[in-house]
Amino acid sequence: MTENGKVWLVTGASSGFGRAIAEAAVAAGDTVVGTARRTEALADLVAAHPDRVEAIGLDMTDGGRIDVVAADVLARYGRVDVLVNNAGRTQVGAFEETTDRELRDLFELHVFGPARLTRALLSQMRERGSGSIVNISSFGGQLSFAGFSAYSATKAALEQLSEGLADEVAPFGIKVLIVEPGAFRTNLFGKDAAHFSQQHPAYTEKVGATRKLLQDGDGTQPGDPAKAAAAIRLALDAQNTPLRLALGSDAVDSLVGHLDSVRAELATWENISRGTDFGTQ
């Protein structure tokens, strides 16, 4: 199954980016181990390619299960060439509306789960001197706005873990790619993947617009997951794989605007900032 292609381990492979990435890998002749909480959603892909697709049940908030799955995949396939940490969900709510439980659960799913799975596979990549780790973030990993403080916090944490990791493992031939999509036609806006905190009337106007954006936008997002999967493969195959890959015009526009704002603010306060060094006046 693995002699003539790469072995991909894709979390959240039942739909959205995960499904598109899995399908693109299979089309290229690679082998895919797709994980999902409900593996029946992958039954058609497994049936179509029983020799190159396997579905494994995995909840990314279950650390013990993550260890078992990683060990099992390595024992049976011998390696993982590409790990895609994709499983996730949307969380919408003002900071004050977001409970401690909601915030912790989101960090378990978006940060601690991917970190644990990555650590479980990293040593074999390092020893082999090759491998790729793809962490699906969001343009919200670099910026945030009303209603997305919790979601963006988890993606920002994932991005900084990834950036440090990339520097550490580059000497071993391992690539790390942070993917920052905008709005794509995945199920993230759908009722199964979008979680809304209990509303507080004080934030009805400010956060209400974000809630409405998600509730009305499902199925009309501009991004195409299949094109995203192709872009990710292109980036991984490039001689100089980027650390960050923005996907979608909305992501590019938002990130450019954010970076311009950060630079302008830094320039405005530069003299004050530099003046805090010893020996300055």
C-alpha cells in the first residue's frame, strides 16, 4: 500500500478540508489514513479505494486514544509522510459570554490534541530525515474580531507552536506548513460544527453581526475546498515551502489589512517603545 506513494494521516477527514485533502492524496496515488469521530462518513471513500484508504475513529480531545492511533498507524504502515491536523469546529461568542469550559474544550481540540498527535509521530519523521506537518489554522490565527476571541486564541496558539516547531525540525528535513483559510464551503458554519455561546444582551449588536454572518453564510462561502487541497499540495511540493499559506481572497485581504495596521501602530509608538531601553532619554 505504501511502496509507490506517501502515507497521509488526516484528522477530521470526513468532510471539508480534511475530505478534500484525502481525496487529492488518493488521486495522486498516495495512501490515506483518515480519522473522524464518525467513520461512516468516510465509508464511500474507503469502498472506492479499499487498498489505499482507511478510516479510524478518533476524538482529538481524547489524549489516550491519540497515542493508541499513532502507535497503531506507525506499527502497520511504518511511517507517516504527511500529518494533517485538520479536525476542528467554530466557536462564536463574546469573550464575556464564553465559559471556561467552552474555552478549555476548544483548546483541547485545536491545540493540545494536535500537539499530542504531532509529538507521537515526530520522532519517526526526525529519524527518517523527512516528513511534513500541516496545521490547519485560519486567517483568524493572526487577527481577531468581535465574537471570535476564543476561536482566534486557539488558532494563534497553534500557529506559534508551529512556528517554533518549524525552526526546530528544519535541520531534520521536516516541513511545517500553517494553513490560514478564509471562508470556505466546509461544514464549519453548519450546525454540527459551529458552537454558539449563550448570548448576553449587552453584546447583541456587536457580536450579533458575527452570529448572523455564520448562520446565514453556510453554503455560500466563496472558498472551494478542492482548490485549497491543491494549493496545499503545491506548497508542500515546492522547494521552499512557505511557513504560512493564506487561502482565499478574503483571507489575503484581511491579513494584508491587519499587517498594515500593525505596522502603522508600531511606527506611531516606535519612539516610546525604543525609549524604554536603559540609557535612553
